[in-house]
Amino acid sequence: MMKKLGAEFFGTFWLVFGGCGSAVLAAGFPELGIGFVGVSMAFGLTVLTMAYAVGGISGGHFNPAVSLGLVIGGRFGFGEMIPYWIAQVLGSFAAAGALFFIASGVADFAPGGFASNGYGDLSPGGFSMQSALVIEIVLTAMFLIVILGSTSAKAPAGFAPIAIGLALTLIHLISIPVTNTSVNPARSTSVAFYAETAALDQLWLFWAAPLIGAVVGALIWKILLAPDESLDELGGEA
């Protein structure tokens, strides 16, 4: 179990350090900045690379919403979910702390939003709470459908991390203007503590919406889409 939790810690660390780090450290430079397309790719690449690196150990969740969705989808045991959540959140905080330390090495550093999520005044495009709630639910649901489908015993073997990484890239391309993209409560939590905004006050939405979306996506897959699979075929891993 400790190896699984370690894999989730380091996988989530890499997701936050790479994804949020691309926004904090690399997106804002006028000439060298990678923009929101680059940030979207960074998030997708973190999941793709770590899914290959440690997915065989822990299933490669790196996200409390994914862990919950896999429980609902019958791929993961409920008893392991809370320890996974703790490891994921701790990995996220470790990454955010490292990012803050690095970013503060510039003389005129100001945390600002620090890659946090938000709606209303904290939405990059000024979108409402209702818009943020719906898009986070819909995109997390679709993310779970991609995860469950690409890791199905009927799917081509070995390609799941690519599909999942590309799905997360697409999700960010869609929703960075709306919420700065969460679909991951652990990713949202740590950076909110460093932001010089009201991100912490809005953090509830970025737990509630992804968790609801994960349940919805898992139920859609399980009831409407899932092919016949045996537990032996699935092996219990994502």
C-alpha cells in the first residue's frame, strides 16, 4: 500500500509542478511565454508521463475525482480511496510549495492568482459561478468516461495514458478561460493557499463539481457504455 500511496504522491506532485508550474513560471513572459495552449499541453503531458511511469503501481489516479469515479465504476476499492486522496493532496502541496519557493526567486515576484481556479472576478474570462459549476461537472464526467473506456479490457493495450493525457489537454483548452481548469480537487487546493485572491473562498466549487462530475461520468460509463468485462480482465487498476 505504501508504494501505491508514494506513486500517487509523486504523480500528483508532477501534475501540479508541471501543469501549474507552466502557468506560474512559463506562461507570462512576453517573448518566451507558452500561453494557455502551452499550459494545456503541460497538464496533459504530466499525466501521460506519470501514467506510464507509476501507473502500474497505483493505477495512476493523481486526482481525488478520478479515484472516486473509479470506485463508482467498480475499478477501485472504496477502502483505499481516502488514503489515495490524502497522498494526492500532500503531493499537490509539496509541488505548490516548491513552485512558490522557485517563483519567489525573482525580485518583483507577486503570487497573484498563482494558477488557482475561480469564477466571477477570479475567472480568466469573467464567467459566472453557474458556468464554472456546469463546465467542471461536464468535463470531469467526460474525463472519467475517457479513463474508464481507454483502460477497459476491450481497449487497445498500452495506449490508455496517451488517450488520458490528450483528454486532459483538451479539457484545459476548453475551460482555462472559464475556471482556469480544475477537474482535480487536489490540484485546486494547494495553489489556492498561495494565491493573493479569494481563491480559498471559492475552493468548495472545485471539490464539489469534479466529484459530482466523476460520479456522473462513472455511472454513464457503467450503465450505458461499458462492454462486458470480468474482474480478471480488468485487474483492478486504472
